[in-house]
Amino acid sequence: MKITVLGAGGGEVTGSCYFVETQQAKVLVDCGLFQGSEGAGGLNRPPLGASSAQLDAVVLTHAHLDHVGRLPLLAQTGFTGPIYATPATIDMTGLILRDAAKIQSQDAERQNRKHKRADEKPVEPLYTIEEAESILRHLKPVPYDEPVPVAPGIRACFAEAGHMLGSTSIKLFIEEAGIERKVVFSGDLGPKGSPILRDYDTFLQGDVVFLESTYGDHDHQPLVDTIAQFIEIVKQSVEQKGKILVPTFAVGRAQLLTLLLSSIFRKKIVAPFPVFLDSPMAIEASRIYARHPELYDDEMVAYLKEGSLEHDLATMKMSQSADDSIAINSCPGPCLVMAGAGMCTAGRILHHLRHNLWNPQTHVIIVGYQANGSLGRRLVEGAKKVTIFGETIAVKAQVHTLGGFSAHAGQTDLLKWFEVIAPVKPRVILTHGENGPRTALAKLITDRHGLVPLLPHLGEVIEL
């Protein structure tokens, strides 16, 4: 039995993918896209090459692009096996993969116009919408907290991870040569007490634990302080009649911010002003959230009973078309625009940044992780000038980083999740984190539990 780290290893946060191989079965845990960092695009190919067709199954922790974005590449190899996920993850995976295929097609068309003028070889999108649709037909729903067979000798149990709608940690029960081993994959864990979704659950048993370490070196700002900071930015922008731009991850962050704006207006902290959800993907994600109230926490259920979101957000406009998005440029402040992509690597937010970064009255609120090499990371690091669509733009806007909105658990919550399973002394493998955070988390695990975690590199094979 062996597990190969085919993503989110060697200090890389994105591209989550693990290849579990026994004498009887071959299974992938996640099949995510590499994003953000220089050279990431070169890693985006079928995880096992042509032999991906021989996989028995794939199991998914959740639907973020860095966990599902390479699935359509399996269609290129002829893979026809089942892909197991929770019902909400299935809904979100369809949304995210269709959007990714569309963006890749548009990017290829844009590049090829330049290549044609330069008499250069055309490029192909990573995958087509047809390949995305083809792989989506293989998604199979699974329940929470109930082991289900996924391949010969392998059962999978999915537990709440509290990271995004439908997100899970996965325990694989792997039987080989009459011996059963339990291998736990944390997936991405959410912070305790985050609005809307239930907190993560934990596993009590496990021989091996793959633990994410994205924020393994620090805790986020407390959510209550982050909300207070957000409210102050909103109040200041209203006074200045400025625009607030929020590069927003369409799934999770957009719904959290929508809920927060509802509360601000409901409590009359400021008078309602125009709010634009400028993302067809975020609009559809919000509809998917509405279809899964069974995943809400008790506080969200109570909030919905106390009042109407539709009434609170009467000034909110859904910008479906490109013309809707362009029209926002003529809207005077105060207003708030939520648009993708969350790392400012593509999408409509680039157009809003291009039109508004030079204005000192503009506020840009960064509300999530920004990968190395992304425009969002450059803004967070204080770049004075950036290049957008080939144009140099001065950064005079006020850039705020609100880490307390992160959908990832900070150091304390990661350790709380792990301490439940630590007494059985599992083998620990830290992935899904840059080297600084995962090294810091490894030291704490060693100090507290006497375990020495492995920090695998990309492509490392771990034998059990």
C-alpha cells in the first residue's frame, strides 16, 4: 500500500491530489488545479498521465478549484470510474468546473488572437466544456458519517469539515492482505464559529493523517474584530462616497459577505447603498446554498427566522451579463462590488481594479488567501504599481486585508482538530501549506504530541 502526493506538496498550497494504491485498487483523493504560483500551469496535466484511465475511483473532499480543477483531464485519458462526493459538493463541482472550462476557453481565444498576429502557434485550453460535462456525469452522492465502499478493499467515510458548503474530511478504511488501515485526509478545515456552516467534525481513529497546513503558523484575526473592521471601512467609504471592491471567491466568501451586509442594513448601521454581486458564478453558488439549508448552523437558521434577506438587501443587484458589469463603472459611490476571481487572477474584478485602483477614495478589501504570484498577493504586499491587461495602473486605493474572513482554520483550530486523533499516535503528513506554515505546525505537533510529521515534496511516495 502506498500513497503518492500529486499536489499540495513541497510547499505548494494548491493542486490537492493524492494517489492511493493497493494490490487491489487505485483511488485518487481530490484532483485539484494548481493555481497562482509561477510555473503552476505547467503542473496541470492528468495526474497519472495516460494511466489515469486505470483508476477505480476518485473521492472528493470539497469543490474548490484547487481540489477538483483537474478532474476534466481524467476525461482526456478515458477515465470512466465513479467520483464520490457529498450532494452539495456535487452541485458546487458542476458550477466550478463549467466556469473553469469557460474561462480557459476565453483565455485561449484571447491568446490566439495575439498569436495569430505574431504568426505563432495557437494554444489549446486545458480542457473543454464538453470534457467538463463528460466528467460531471461520473459524480456519485455519498452521505455524511457513513462508510461507503468506493473501490475493491476501500471504504470511505465523509465528515463535516466546516470549510465550504458540502466540504468534508475523509477517512479511508483500506484492507490489504487481511489488514485494515485507516488513512485520514483532513481536506481543508474551516475555522470554528464561522457563520452559516456547521463547525468541523473530527475522527477518533487513524493510522495515518494527512493534515492541511495553509495557516499553520498563525491564527486569523478574531471574526468579531474582522467584522468591526469591515463595518468601519464601510462607514468610511459611505462618508467619502467611494467604491468598495472585494475580490470575492464565488463560493463561500460571497455568501458570507452578503450575510454581513444584510446584518449591517438590518441593524441600520448605515443606510442601504448599492451592492453589486458581479459574478454569475457567485449568483448561482448562492442559489445552491439556498438549496442546502440542512448544512446551516443553528445561528444561521435563527437569523433567517428573524427577518428576510430579500428585504435587508433590497439595494443589491445581481450582475449577470457583461453589460451589467460594465454599467457598474458609471455608478457613483458609495457602492460595494463583489466580483471574482478571489485572487485577482482573472474575471471581472480585474476590470474594476483597472478602473478604480488609481483613486485614493477606493477601498479594496482582500478577504481570502492570495497565492504567490497572484495580483492579489502583490496588492497585499503593498505594490505601488501593477499591470492589468497590459496597462500599468498606479495603486492609490486603500488596500485592506481582513484575514478573519478566511474559510481556512488557523493554527489553533488545526491543532484542536488534530488533538482529538493524536492519542492514537498516527503517522502525520503535513501538506497544503507553504513551507513556513507547515514547518511551524510540525514543530508544535512534535512539542505537544511527540510526533514528528513528514513534510513531503511533490511526487513523494509514502509507503504504509
